[in-house]
Amino acid sequence: MEHSVAMRMIGNNYSKEKEEEINFWHMADHVPLVLRGPATGNERFQRIGEDPAYPKYLATYDFESEKALQDYLNSPLLTEARDQVPQERRDKGYFMSV
């Protein structure tokens, strides 16, 4: 198994009321959008336990080089992926980058 040279990690917290909806959106819409770019893979992890010091979900995106990651971070695709998150979710802190 090959490993990425660069990785982007994003921690997510959101209310229990929105969990099912956001999980569906993440897998059905968000991940396919991000993988249209230079990301070579994605994994998502769920925290075990209830320690609020850590995000409940951790999504990782693999890139074959640091340049590929930097290109993504400066691309219109990242803007599109961010804009895909509804404003009400961003305002209420459902999403948190770490």
C-alpha cells in the first residue's frame, strides 16, 4: 500500500440533530467533489469516547506531494468545497478545521 507524501486533516463537530444529514452529505456530495482534484484518497474516522477536547470526526485527504496539496489549497476547487457547506452550519460551529 502506498502512502501519501502530504495530508490535509479536518476535524468536525456538529449537533446530534444534524449528524445523520451531515454524514450523508459528506459521503455523497463532499468527498466526491474534493476527489475531483489532486487528492488521491480520503478516510474518515470517528472518535471513540466523549472527550470534547477532540473533534468527533476526523477526515483526511491524501496528496502525492506537498506541491499537489498546495495547489489544491490555492485552487477554485477548495473554494467550491468550502462554499458547499451551508452557511447555517458554518455559523453554528458544526464544522471546525484543526
